[in-house]
Amino acid sequence: MVNGQIVAEKKVHNFGDLYPNAQTYVDIKFTNKTGKKHFLLTLDKPRDVYYIFSGKTLLPDSSITIRLKINDGKKGKFNHDVDVYFSDSDDPITVRLTGNVKEVAGNPLTSCPDFNNNPPASNRTEFAITIKVIDSLTREPIRRSKVYIVRNNSLIGEYYTNKDGIIHREIPLGYYLLAAEKETYKTNYNEGYLNFQRNYVEIELQRPVVEEEPPEIIAEVPDETEEPEIIIDLNEDPPEEEPVVEVVVVDTIPEVEIVEEPEVIDNRTLAELPDSLFDKAHFKTNNITFILDVSSSMNSSGKLELLKESMTELVTILRAEDLISVIKYSSNVSVVVNGLGGDEKEKINERVAALRTSSSTAGGDAIQVAYRMNRKIYSPERNNIVIMITDGAFNRGSKTYLETIEKNYNERGIIFSVVGIKTSEYVTTHMDNIVSKGGGSFIQVRTHEDAKTKIIQEIKRTSFKGRRG
């Protein structure tokens, strides 16, 4: 009686990171694959493992379940081997239990719960996630810090940490962006796939430090050996060698129709209108061209997710008559959305959601393409605007882009605005000067609250019929 034929459903179980209220037991099914009746004899286990079983007799082709529970009253990593002996063999079936108790519960249970307390079914997709926000220097928990949970560019919820800096929530399996913010701290992020094993996330918040680099040093022209973050070299007349434009998606640009829009029905200012109002009586139809920075620097600190969320929020308010074009740039320029109407929200959102970061930047080429696309759909009856979303500064060694922006604004009224994703103080000052040439705004987006509102506010500001200048 050496080679047994009792088969375990699994021989290794990783509990992952364990926190108070996490499940600390697992059910393992053992099946009799022989043609004879066999029995569960005994379990040889460490003292920190507890167990119960559904039965001791295994008829042919039948099963029993053994529930194994670990002691979560001890903080730290564990690695337990449990030997299960059956009458079919002299050798045990060894089950290994691993995990890490991150924090001990206030009243940890040492007994194994009975089978009336069933664990989640194997096909269950939701699990308990624990998020803890701490000070990066003191390692102390931060109470009442606000945490955003984002999945697939959609905000799942906004929550506040308790006195221990902790949030417990049930969420589905998936890839998430978690953002934490608190007054007097800099916002921080955590991105990754969350599941039953990876169910504990710690986010460190750091207090801001004063930039010591003097403005005159920052303003110097970069050394020739240094590659600027974003290169802007705009010429209104395209050079002989056209920039490489890889059209990823080609949509038919709709014919521009003269839209007869109703007159403004009252004399209220934009600030006096309800936030939810976006009708043709008060707002022009839009011709919006977005330039999206997807260079490698946008892959850090949740910048790309903020970009996507800003776009997704704007798309929700677009009307069928509003036209939107989107190009992305890194090492080359690609057309993502080509003059789609606001009624094609799903198609626009799908293409924005598919954006990924890569390599370096080709900002100058991107702006040239953007202005050409905007002019193709241009109508003096519309709010014609080019919006660049980026985390970096323009090339300070070139001045031709200012002439291009100013000329398009003065001759055609095409507005130029910039959305800065977590930009520095210097970039803010630099961009304010640039957008003033195009009648637009420099908009800072640092938090999810900014992403939900600020681009929408800019479109309403520029398309408002009662706008002065």
C-alpha cells in the first residue's frame, strides 16, 4: 500500500496579504479515484493551523472536504505544511499554506469556522480590498484622506480613510488605479492588478517640498546634448518633408453644415447658468481637436489615467452636433479619432481607453497635424478649439509656435488651450504665456476631481455665446 489514489483538489494555497476581516481559511476537496472504500486517518499539522472535515469515509468516486484555517493572530509571513493521511497509502498528501499577516485583528479567531460559514465560491469575482494611507516619513496612518478607486477609466467610488488610515471595500477582480489625497500632502497613486492574493495596498503621501532650483536656471535653453521632453517646432506652412503621420483609425470627416442655432434666450452670465446646462441656446456647437501626449513620461504617477478620465468625462456631455478629433503623439503622430460627432460616445471612449504610452515625443509634428485637422472642419459658427494635454513644457529654444497659435486665433478664431497633467510651477508660468496668444487657458489637472470638471469648464467657457473676448 504505497501508491495512493486519493487526489487533492489543490496542494498549495496562498492567502496573500491578510488584514482584519480577510478570509483566513480554505476548503480543499479530496476525491477517491479507486474502486475501494477508504478512510481519512489523521492530519499532521503545525499548532497555528486548525481544521475540520466533512466526513472520514470516502466511497469510490466520492469526496470529502477538509477546511484548513491559519492563525491570523501573529503578524508576519507564514509557510505551513499540513500532512493528510488516508488509508490508501503510507505516504501523506502534503498541503502547503502560505501568506503574510499584514495586521493582526482586534479579536482574531483561532477556531476553524464550521461548514455553515462557506467561503466564496470558486467562480466569485468580488473580494475584500484593504487600502491604507500613511505618511511617507513618519509611517503614521493618515485619517480622513480621500481615496479614489478607478477601473477602466471610470470612477468606482470615492472614500475616506478611518482613524487608522484604512478603507475596506468589496470590489471585482481587475486592474485598478488607486489615488489618495489629503490637504498639505501631494497626491499619490498605486496601479496594478488586484485579486484575492493581492488584496492589500499601502499608499504613501509626501508633504510638498519647495523647489530649490532658481527660475533663471530653469529658463535656460537646454544643452544640445539634452533631449527636451516635448519638442515644439511649428511652421504654418508645412516643410518640404511632411511629418510622418500614422493614421491608426480613419473616420469619414462629416461635411460641415451651417447649424442654425437659437438666439441666447436670456442675459445671464456663464456663472449664473446651472452646471448641468449645455444647450444650443446658450452654447455654440464645437469643433474640438485634442492633442494627447502619450510619451513615456505620461506612464508615471497615474498621469495617463487622469488624461483618459478627463476625456471620458467630457465625452459624456457632448451633443450630436459637436465634432471631436483626437491625435496622439510620442515618437510619431497617429490619428485616433477623426471628426466624430458627440453621439458616437462609445466609439470615442473605446479609442481613448486603448491609449498606451511609448518612447519619446514629437510634439511639433502633432500640433501641425492638429491645426490642419481643425481647419478641415472649421466653421465660423462653431467654437473651434485645439487642446493639448501633456505633462511637460514646450521647447524653450523655438519661438515659431507662438506665431502659429497667434495667427490661427487672430485670423480664424481657433482657440489654443493646454491641459497640464501634474506639471511643475515653471511649466505653469510658461504655459500661461503661450495660451494667452491663442485666447485659451492653461488648465492644471492634479486630482480626479480636476479630471472630472476642468476640461468641461473650458469647453463651456469658450463655447458660451455670451463670452466676451
